[in-house]
Amino acid sequence: MRYDPTMIQPFRDELTRIGFRELRTVQEVDEAVTAKKGTNLVVINSVCGCAAGKARPGIAMALKHSPVKPDALTTVFAGADLEATARLREHIGQFPPSSPSIALFKDGQLVHFVPRFQIESRDAQQIAQHLLGMLSELCSPGVEAAAGTR
């Protein structure tokens, strides 16, 4: 099922307004996620209440206050960018489909993943604090890709 584009535009805008680039095709996802240099924070956006009240506000807070930023900010919209979302989930691999969710890729490798259940159980400030720590640890210059995800 695809959501009405007019209905979800405000939810898309919450992320694009703070610098996220939408990935709407399989090719765009592949190019963004497999970049062999740099970091990419990818959000699987959705219409649910935990995306609106927790994930998007937490992401915005973290990016506003973090001295360390990812090289790229990208997003797909579950329920709208169906093929792009499916491809991103292939890149995420070992984790079941989850939206909203947040992934960090470094040098083309998944190094951190925050699934929906970790978003649902936290408020926006807790999500922001988690992301601030993750960005500081994994996006700082000279930090190698982590061996796994949390």
C-alpha cells in the first residue's frame, strides 16, 4: 500500500528541512549506502506516532547539538518509496524490517542500527542522547568502522 503523497509530505518535510536528502529509487539507495568513503545517517521514515513524536524530533535535536555530523543525511519513506525502502532493508540485512528506524553506514558498511522497538521505548530526548553518543563515537575523524551494531 502506498500512502497519499499529499498526506505524507509534511512528514517528509520534517527531515528534508534539516538537511536530509530523499532516496526514492533503488539506484539512489545503492549509490548513497555503498559509498566507500564517509558516513551516512539514513532514516526509514514513516507515518506512525513514534516517528512523529519521537524519532524525527530526536534526530533533529541530535543533529542540532552534535559537534560531529555525518557526511550525508538521507531518508526513505516506508509506505511511499516502496522499492527504495526494500533495497535499503537489503543493505541493513540482519535486522527485520522496521519503521521508523535509523541506520549509520560508514565507508559502505552498516555500523549502527536503531530499530523501531528502541524508538518506541524512548522519548525524543533519549533518542537524541543516544544519537549524540553514536555520532561522537562513529563519525569522528580517524575512527574506524565498528565491528557491529547496537
